[in-house]
Amino acid sequence: MSIEVDMMKKVPVSEQDPKVRATNFDEVCLGYTEEEAMAEATRCLQCKNPKCVEGCPVSINIPGFIEKIKEGDHKAAYEIIGEASSLPAVCGRVCPQETQCEGVCIRGIKGEAVSIGKLERFAADWAGKQGIKPVKKADSKGQKVAVVGAGPSGLTCAGDLAKMGYEVTIFEALHKAGGVLVYGIPEFRLPKDEVVAKEIENVRSLGVEIKTDYIIGRSETIDELIDREGFSAVYIASGAGLPMFMHIPGEQALGVYSANEYLTRANLMKAYREDYDTPINTGKKTVIVGGGNVAMDAARTALRLGSDVTVVYRRSEKELPARAEEVHHAKEEGIKFALLTNPVEILEDEEGFVKGIKVIKMELGEPDESGRRRPVEVKGSEFEIECDTVIMSLGTTPNPLISSTTKGLDTNKRKCIITDEDTGATSREGVYAGGDCATGAATVILAMGAGRKAAKSIDLYLSGK
């Protein structure tokens, strides 16, 4: 059966029913079938000056791989994507395409943009089912490069350097590689075994060695990697794992968590599964403080663990930093939103447990340094929301361990490693950095973009160019 294509509208993608998916951790989006993907690919205009490529932080040849899907040559499509991305199955699922490649798609001017992300996911999933691996093309250069952190930025840099012929070792602090892909993003958005593990295995297949349970700054310092272990260059991609709090009364009450801890327990430590003993406290009523993607992940996880969930955010829906798709899915699943609302106190019972949260209504004033209108308290508008769990999702900052144990490594007031914007080079020669440890918390694809940029710079540095 052929699919009738409306050139102005995306071919719809199948999803789990909201009432069903709210009770399980299976992937929400089911992805395109081959027929649907080929139909959607016909909508691409094959622009001579493709804005979508400019909008992609890793510069994938988007018209090129879409044309191959249209022709039914899915292997070639995957190979084209693989020239720029080491994690296509991940990016096809979690990238904010609506503000990047799809946001500047010419087709989207008069209709809906081409569903670039879903097509990337299709090509990567197809290749995974066929057992197709990325190809290492260059001969060994005989030089060693160390990568600190096995998250999206580190994996990308390592994959690119391995393809260039370098001997790459990744040092990962946790017991499993993947970084935020395994500890932060829930199973229902990004399956760990079917997607993340396979993408990591693809990076390993290029010759990259990954050492887990290895804390740079404790197990070994960057200085020792260079001076004692013989690494010619180092790329720091250690992320931003320290959670931020509001420092309001009651924040130390029993039942208050950071989104980092909550999601790490649920995702990396499998607390949502009955065959794991990982404890996770999800009460009858949960309040999530924050409005980003991590807040949506925490909210939707708590919902699936049986809680009634309310998201408290101090700006309006227009300013929500989370992806529109994630907000839409959260609402479909029954999560409530208390917008233009900000916590002022967490209420405790006599035993020190959370019994509610006191909030105040906000209104939007003049724009702040981020360009968004600054929220201002409305005096006398306080009210209480009953809850027994509060999850703070206010952003994260880098752990200062690496910067404090590395000679000559400059950081800014937020403890982010200072890098050259064009190369990723730090103040220490031969040491590069990128991703959240340099920018603060951002998106997976921006971290990957930093990894690609650093790989090119490291190659130029080690080649004497």
C-alpha cells in the first residue's frame, strides 16, 4: 500500500497511546516504517544552498542522506550521516531539531518542515538492525589521545579521532559509558540497550578503548596522562554534573531531590524495574521545579512511577526551555503545569518530611541577560501546593575536580573550563575541552558539535599544522 503524501505536511509518526505509555517505560515514539520514511523523504526540496546543514551543529549532509532514503538506499544514507555523526540513533531521538535543522528548513516556510530527525533515526535504526558498523578509513598515526568522559561529546571526539588514525582511550568515571545518555535521559525517550549501547559499541568498533570507574583527578590526573602515560593530547568532556538548588527554607527536608539524583537512580541504576533493588522515593504527589528538558524527564518519570505530578515554572509557557514535543507529550500524559509560579518555601511536617510547597505568582517584566522577560513576584499572591516529593531541576554546573587538579587550566566564575571558541583549546597546551564542562548544561547535539570541532583541532595540533 503506497502512502499518499501531502507535500505541505509531515508524514505522521506512530506513538504509544498517552494513557498506555503513562504506565510504562517503553519508547513513546515508534519511528517511521520504511514506507513512511521513503514517503517523507520525497518532501525534501534538495536545496542548492541547504540551510538545514548550516543549522546542524555537526553539519550532517542532510539533503544527501534524505535523497538516499528516498531512493531506498538506506545503507548509503547511514554512511552519509556517519561521516559527521557518531551517534545518529541518539540524535534522531533527542536533538531539538525544531530549533536547528528543521527550524530553518525551506519546506517549513509555507508548510511543515521535513521530519529530518525522524529520518535520521530511521536510517540509524535500519543500519543497527542490519548490523552495519561505521568504517575506519585512516591508517594508524601511532599517537595516543585521551578523552575524559564517555558522554556524547567525548564519544563524538573519540570516534572522529579514531577514524583519523589516532589511538584513543576514553576515561569514564561511572561504571557504564554514555554519560547523560545513560544516567539522565529516560528509557521512554532513549532506550539504553537497543540504542545507546549499540551506538557506544560502534565507537568501540573503531578501535576506541573505554575505561570505566576511572575518575580523572583521583585515579589519575591529566598531568599524569600526559607526562607519565604518554598521551599526546587530551580532550576534556566531563559534563556538568553538580545540581543547583534555590536555597529556600525547607530545601533540606526529607523528600527533596535534585533531578540529577532522581533520574540517575531511575535510568542508570534501573530503579523503575522490579528486578533491581535500587531505592527511589516517589510520593503520591510530586512537584517538579523547573521547565527544561530535564524537568520534563523527571516529571514524566515520576508519573510513570505512580505519582500525581505538577511542574512549577516561573515564566510562561512561551518561555519554557524544554522541547515543544516533550511539553506536548507531558500534557498528553496528564502532567499539570503551574506556570508564572515560583517556590518560596518547602513545607515540612513534624518529622521533617515534605508536606507541601509554598509558591508565589509571578508576572513578566523587562528582558534579562538571556533575552527572556524577567519574572517578577506579585506581592500577596502566595499559595500552597500539597505534595510529598519535590524534585529540583534548576540546571547544573561542572564538577571542579578536574580543573583543580590540572596545572594551568583556566576556568570562569561558574567553574566552566575556558576554551577557544573556534578550536576548543584550553589555556594548557595540548589540552582541549568541550560540551557542558565548557559551556554549562546544554544539549546533546551541541556537545557533539564541540567534540567534532575539538577532534579537528587536535588533529591539526598533532600534525604540526
